[in-house]
Amino acid sequence: LRPAGRDRRRSRVSGDPPALVEFSNVRKSYGPTLAVAGVSLAVGDGEFVALVGASGSGKSTLLKTVNRLIDPTAGAVRFAGDNVEGLPLAALRRQIGYVFQSVGLFPHMTVGENIAIGPRLVGERLAGERIARLLELVDLKPEMADRLPDELSGGQRQRVGVARALANEPRLLLMDEPFGALDPITRDALGDRVRALHGEFGLTTVMVTHDMAEALLLADRVLVMDAGKVVADETPHALLSGAGGAIAQGLVAVPRAQADRLAELAR
Ligand code: ADP
């Protein structure tokens, strides 16, 4: 992996890409728990954004307000300018690929059928060549299409999850701890693959991760969440130069200390 971060300004200014996703004072409470405590920010078209923070800081809840797996208690989320609550759910979701840690493949369906499920839900049939092409994009052989999910390794299943998310040719890719359950080598390779696909297809990507190293290596922009709020919004370069405040720097300190210790051991 190499740092993908380009130098983006901290705040969006004119000349930045137009926003694809906009959160306006988004709040979500579960009874007494305020999971998201007022988030306002815009994700520009083409950005690769990582949402980082401790477990329970509200990352997953915020992400799911975009494809309406969760509706906010207050505030609004806009996708390409439209309030998502006013859009037909199928029309919204067909523009948004969603990858999550447990993958969620249907066990009784083949890999090919799993990949084609999104288009099928909107009445379209994916051609065999298209399924083969999607498998190829995630470095799997076309023959995999006939296998059942049980016959795949965890890494192969997650690759299928990515292929499925791309089947509808989405504009936006949402990923919730997508690589969390994978071994480090598979994780690294699949992270690189996703970053390449993001560029190749001009996607906008928002990835939830608790791993700051992964965020720094893959994203253009890192949002740090704490107790339901976004407490830092920086480029990887700025974070590595000390920006973002105490909570962000606490998260950056972990991979930095590991890198220092490894360098020490190699001496
Ligand atoms: P993260 O993704 O950063 O781990 P979450 O968005 O999953 O955080 O959770 C934020 C907070 O909301 C946590 O305190 C969590 O316990 C709570 N929470 C999340 N989902 C629910 C739910 N369905 N019911 C009740 N509380 C929830």
C-alpha cells in the first residue's frame, strides 16, 4: 500500500468537486443514547473518505443514514442534491454500493447469483459475461460464479461482496469495516484493489474503519468521530504532520509507534 492522499484543504471551498453526499446537522438517538450528535459535512464527488474512531463513536450509524438503513432522528442527508428521505428507496440504493464486514452472501445461491441480486431486485438480468467481468475486477476467476459461498475463503467471499456492490454501477460505495475480518495480506491486497476500482470507475467512497493505518493508507480525507461528533477532518498528510487535535493524534500515534518499533528492530 502507498498513501493515496492528495493534498486537500481542510474545508471545502469553491473549486472543490461538487458534493455527492451532504449531512446537515444529522442526529440519531436510540432512547437515551445519542449515537450521532449533530454532523454537518459534505463528501465531494470522487473523494475517498475514511470514517475512523473508537468502537461506538457513531461511524456505522452515520454511514447507514446515506442508504437509509437508518433514518436520522433530526437533520437531513442529501445524495446528489436530493434529500434521501424523499427518494424512492430502490432508486437511491441502486446508485449506492454497500459492503460490510459480514459480507451477507445468500448461502443457498451461487456466487454469480449473489452478484446479480441487486440488478435482479430492479428487474434486470446480469449477463454471464458481466458477472465474469465483475469477478475479474476483484481478482477472482470467472469459474467462481458457479460456486456456493461456503466453498470460498473469507477473503474470496469479501471480494464477491465488493463485486456485488459494483454490479449496479453505483456512483457511491459505502463500506462498513469491509476488511475487518480478513488476514493482513488479504486485507492489504483487497484495500489496494478497492482503491484502484475507486479511481477506475470514478467512484465516491466512504469507508468506516477503526484502523487508522488503513485510513491513512487508503483515503484522501480522514474524518475522526468521537461520541457521535466529527472531531477531525484532515488529509492523511496533515494528520501525519500533527493536525486534527488530541483524539485524532491519539489514533495516529498507534501505527506510528508500531512503525518506529519495527524500524528499530530492523536496525
Ligand atoms: P461505531 O460504528 O463507531 O462502532 P455505532 O454507530 O455502531 O458506532 O454505534 C454508536 C452508538 O449507538 C453506540 O453507543 C451503540 O451502542 C449505539 N447503537 C447502535 N445501534 C444501536 C441500536 N440498534 N440500538 C441501540 N443502540 C444502538
